[in-house]
Amino acid sequence: MKKIIAFLFMFFIITTICINSYAKYVFERSLMVSDIKIDETKPKIEFISATSDNEGYNNYANQTHTVTVKLVATEKNLEENNFTKKSIWMVGDKEISNIKKVHSSHYRNTLSIEATLSGIKGDGKLILKIPEGTIVDKYGKTNDEMVIDTGIIIDNTAPVISFTQEEIEAGKINAILKSNEKIRPINAWNISEENTKLNKEFSCNVLYPLPITDYAENTSNVDVRIDKATNMKMKFSVISGRNIWDIATEPNQILGKDFIEESTKYRIEGMAICCNDILKDKLEYKCYMNTNLKTDFGIWYDYETRYYQGYNPPGGEFKLYKDTYGLNFFGEQGIVFGASLINKKDELGKTKAPYGITALAFRLKELPEYSIVYQVWVEGNGWVEPALDGEETKLAYDKPIGLFRIALIPKTERQYLIDDWKKDVGTNNMK
């Protein structure tokens, strides 16, 4: 019995020692394995998006725009982010240095990068090169080199535009504009499918600068010059103290220029208008004259028409062209108003005051798609603000005008002309 007890005691002791030894061995091995860190994955960079603040054309930009590029790097053991220092930006094949700001944020396994670029010069695709070593983990692993086409086109060159006109039916003209690159649509103009060609139909002669803008918001001004339209025709002429007519031969011609270039003492004393049948019952006019009259009215001896001090016709009411036309003006039917040779010298050989037309207004009846724009120049002041569609243009009722210009134009194009003429306000520009 004692032998059995002793055997069991020894068995228990040996078993306990073995179990403890095994447990210790397993524990120690577990500690050793837990200290081994294995990370064979390279940092991975992914291009997310690129966009410009060029509204409506976010894939195009010039140096006035800001471009934002977003990327994501995946790496749980991030050690270094060298994007700002190592990234290379190019437009076409030329390196640029236009990074305005780089913002990075790291959360868990993801590094988000947002680069903002502005003032980008040159022309071509915006390319981003990311060399090896841009993103580095704790174990020395780096990203692979990447070349990213951001999809943004940098364009700092204005479009080259050609203009042609072709005659179509009924005396109308088709204006055609062609661009060497894609351009934006323009109100009231037809644009081709490839967005490189515009055309519009005109019934009257016009001349005005039209801004053409490409996708990157670069703009070229092209002169829309229609001079072969006969559907709606209106011709103006003026006469000064020289008693010589200055007759318009092209759109928007400055009348009185020859007189003023000879001497600024000359004023526009009279005016003539010739219209075709479409306009003769549509055009209305009135003018104001400062004269040397000593009676109620004077007679323009060349045409035997009356003129008055103040509004012509009297009362300041508009007069319809067809109610007064009928005079033969250099072979055309037309009207005249104002006078001639009213700046006569007194007995001392001096002109007491300059006389002539001081205010004008024109408007159209039953032509809602068209406007009349007009502008006058007065010595000592320069060009006054353009007027249109019945508005009276003048500096003062006792300040006769020396220069005059007028245009019949579609309302869709009117503002381009007004903006151009406004540049001359207060100047003596006669070009």
C-alpha cells in the first residue's frame, strides 16, 4: 500500500512539473511570436479628382482660376508624407511651381491629400508626377512612382476668330464666325455641334465688337461688320457752317469729323435721313435747335423747309419719317431737318454764339426686335453718354453738337455696341 501511495505521489509530482514546463514553453514562445511585425505592403496612392472653379467648364482653367486636386494614400504604418516636397506639377512638358496650399489629414489607414493651385501659366494638360519616396512607412517601404493626368486643360491663349459675311435671300446677310478652338455659346447666335463656329442672320448693316470666349474663359473681340445688307436700310448725313454735306458710307460712321478736324468752330446745323420702304413708316425723330432766329421760324433755302428755335417739329413731339419725306436728296428720297448757314458773322465779323442742333432723339415703331442707338460730341466736353430708342441725347440746349453717329441694331447685340461707345464718353476720340 505504501508503495502504491509513493508511486502515485511521484506520478503527480512528475506530471505537475511537465505541465508547468510545457506551459512555460508555450508562454515564452507566444511572447516571441508577438514581437514579430510583418508589413510587406507598399503605400498606395490613388487619384480621386481634379476640378477648377471655372463655372460650367470645370475641366478647363487659365491663370485666373483655382484648381483643386484630391488624392488618397493607403498606409497603416505611415512614417513620412513628402508630397509637398517631392510632387512635380507640369503643364504639358514644362514644370511649374504654382502650389498655393497642400492640406493633408491622416485617419487610421488613410492619408487624404488636397492640393490647391492658382496662377497657372502655359498651355497644355495639367500633369502630376509622384516620385518614389513620397509616402514612406515605418519599415522603409515607399510608394511606386506615378504619373497622373488630372484631366484639367490649362489654356491661357485667347481664341483666334475669323469673320465672314454671305448674302442670303431678301437682302439679308449671314454672319459667320470661326474659331481655332472650342468656344462658348453666345445668346442669339447659332453654334455648331463641334462648338467652333457661330452664325447669325442680319437684316441691317452693323458694326460692333463681339467678345468670343473659349472654354478656359479667355476672350477675343472680333468686329462684326455687316456692310452688304439691304433689307433694312437707313442712311444719315449732316451739314455744317461750311455748307458741305458729310454723307455716311459705312456703318456707325462719325459724321461731322471732317468739319471738326478742319476747325472746332463748326457745328452740325442740319441733318438728312434716307430710309427704304421697310423703315419709312417705322422711324420717328425730333430735334432741338439753338438758332439765330429773330422770327418764329426760318426757311432752309436749299430745301425750302422750316426750322424753329427750340424743338423741331414744334412742341417736342416725335415726327414720323413717312409724313415728311419726299425731298430728293442726292438722288434718293429722304427728309431734312435743321438748317444751314445759321452761324453767320455779325457786322463786326464775329459770330455771337455757335448755333445748330443741340439735342436729338430717334425711335422705331413696330420693330420690337431692333433698337436705334445714337451719340453726340460737343466741343469742350467730348462724347456724351449714348442714348437709344427715344431717349434724348444732348449736353445742353444751348450747346450745338459737332459730331454725331447712329446705328440700327438688333436688340440682342445692342449692349455690345453701347459698351463700346461708352469708352469714348468724355473724350475726343474720332476713330
